[in-house]
Amino acid sequence: MTPSDLDALRDRVQRLGFFGLISSWNDFAQEPWLAKLVEIEEKERKKRSLDRRLRHARIGAFKSISDFDWSWPKRVDRDAIEDLFTFKFVEEGINAVLLGPNGVGKTMFLRNIAHQGTLRGHTVRFTTASDMLSDLAAQESSVALARRLRRYVQPRLLCIDEVGYLSYDSRYADLLFEVVTRRYDGPRSIVLSTNKPFAEWSEVFPHAACTVTLIDRLLHRAELIDIEGESYRLKEAKERAASKSASRSKKRS
């Protein structure tokens, strides 16, 4: 090995924390098995790191974006959606908001973004708004709440699904405001899906004083992607019902 190759190998050994090898470097540097050992250890650590990040991301089962029927929505900016998968917005600390009715693919997009972000090496957390806010509200002390907030503030990317499907009291609005504000100050990116235009968020958080400021901080550095269309799940349900009906009619005849 050349001197530069040995220096590079030594750096890799040091990054792995093999300090015993470093202290006896001159004795082992030329051993033919050393480079292979370092390669095996690096691959195993990358695998364990990915497994750990996928487990912490809590993405759940999802349909691949490659199976999405782009012709189904009446309107969707495909380029804007696909640009999210470059993860430039994460590097810039920008948010993305997917706005559209039920069944147009918002959750599928969020889960795919969360999964690909994890594969890219980012720390990611996927959650529904209801699960996150219920989790935070259940903390019984300020210390416990501060500790639990880190679960949603620290990841490089936070995906919040289904904002607007339920109404929340002002306590829940304050908690969402806290998460958004802390990530805004980071800045750390949020990808959020909602079925409610922001003008109607006062219905989601009635009596909450922070709603206007919450929206302002969420959208200040954000891309809004509007999706229009009918529910694809309803389409599939109708197709299954029609298929079963035709099958029963065939059996009777």
C-alpha cells in the first residue's frame, strides 16, 4: 500500500474507534487482513445504523411511490413531489405542506419521503398529528414533556400526517406550536399533510390563540403542494364491489 493509502486506512480505523490498532499501528498497518476487517466493520455499522433509524422513524407499511397512479388526481404537481425526493429541502431547512382531500395519496407520499430520507442517512420521524399531540399531552410533568418533545424536535426530518381530520383544544394547539417553533429555529424540516386550507385551521384548533403564528412559522420557509381529486381508495372499493357483483351474477347464471 502507498503512504497515502495507509493514511486513509488509518483514518478509517480511527473513525471506527479501534484505538488498540491505532496504538500499535506500525505492527499491523501492512497486514493483508486489516483492510478487509475495516471494510466488514464499516458495512456492519452502516447496516445497524440504518436498521436503528428505520425503527426510530416508525414509518409503518406503505405502498411504493412507483405504484402511484399519477393520472388519477385531477391536479398534482408531479415535478414538485419528485423534487422532494432529492431532499434539497432538508439540507436547506425548508418545510413542505401537502394539501388535498382524503384519498389522493398524501399519506403515501409522506411515508415514501420518510423511508427514502432514512435510506439517505437522515434521522426521520413519521407520525400522525393525533398520535404526536396525544403523546405530548400525556406527559405529566414539564420535565417529562421537555424530554418527549425531543422525540419530535431532534430528527432532521419530521413527517406529520393528517392535520385537520380531528379538532383539538388549545392545549394541543400549543403543543403543535411548540414543535413547529423549535424546528423553525433549527431550522429542521417538516413535511405535513392536511385536508384543510389554512383559512379553516381555526376549525381544527378552535379557541387557540397561537394558530395564526403557528401557520406563519410553518409556511415562512415552505413549499405548498396542492392536490385535487377524488378518493383513490373509494375508486378501488367501487371496483372491488363491481367485480364481486359481476362474479356473483356469473355464478347465478
